[in-house]
Amino acid sequence: MGQVRFFCRVEAYARFLWDAQIVQLRLIPPWFKWVSGIESPVYVDHRRLLAYPEQRKWAIEELTRRLTLNPLSFQAVVGVATGGIPWAAWLGERLHLPVGYVRPHPKGHGLSRQVEGLTQPTSVLVVEDLISTGESMQRATEALRAEGFCVSAGAALWSYDLISSSPFTQPVYILLTFPQALLYWERLGILDRATVEFLKRWHRTQQLSPP
């Protein structure tokens, strides 16, 4: 019975992302352009999720549940600036752990730090709001390691689960992946079969063509 409730709650979350227009879709050009330069028919804007207390609370509780199924392998939580910072703060509060964040580059003034908030190197969980190519999480990991931190795991609300993603050898806890969301959206009648097949082709190849 618990598995059924869990499944239904994730499905409801997938529906909410669509209804709140946190996930947006374009089936004809111009496509959405990601920071990495990839052109995509799908765009996820988790900044909108910050305005929904009930859903963001569920997201934190569900990520916490998954993280605590086994003994924690980290002693602090680090958000990747800027999208991962609020989620790292909420996770850290829920787990009763120190929280910090990592910048894309060292600060150009003051102490010139790239890792903020944590004063002593320790093992950390790296938190993103979204993983596309995985490059920002990989850069954050490299910056943390350069300052003596051990990256034990990663977490994110969403992953496109692209085959070309940068390698991240540590465990990564994802609330929802793009392939999972497609299954829910088709089952809920949000997307028709032709659209789902088009998005699956794009996901497999990252080469866009008309559906």
C-alpha cells in the first residue's frame, strides 16, 4: 500500500509541474536554448516552484526520505549557485546539517572564496535544482575538492537523464527524471502518443526533427 501511495504522489507532482507551467514545451522552433547551448523542446523553470509552499515542502520531504533510506554518507549540504541554494538550505534544515553553497567562480573581492558558508572541509551532499548536461554539478564538485571537501553524493529535483551528461561517479538522488515524467504525462492524458514519441526521439539523440 505504501508503494501505491508513493507512486500516486509522484504522479501528482508531475501533473503539478505541468499545470503550474514549471515545465514548458515547444514542438516547433524556436526551441528553448539551455546555458550549455543545447536546443531543447522542453524547459523546466524550478524558480516558479518557490512560490508553492505545499509542493516545495513535499519535494523536500520526499528527497529527505530517499536520502535517509540508508545512513547518511555526508556531514553538510552544499547548494550549487544559484538554483540549488534554497533547496540545499531546506534540506540542511530538514537533516539538521550545516549548509553552504558553491559559486561558479571565486568571488572577485573580499576573501575571494568560491565555497561559502562552510569553514571546515568535510564530506558533502551537492544539491542542484536541475541536471541537464551535468556540467555545473561537475564544476561545483571540482571546486569543492580543490578546497579539501569530499563529495559523497548529489541530489536534484529534476534530471533530463541525458546520455551525454558529464560523469558523476557518486550516488545522485533525483526527485523526477524526464523519462519518468513522460510516462506520467502520457498516462494522465496530458501528452498524446505522437508528442511522447517525438520527445523520446529527442531524448535519445538530442537531434531535433519534426514529430
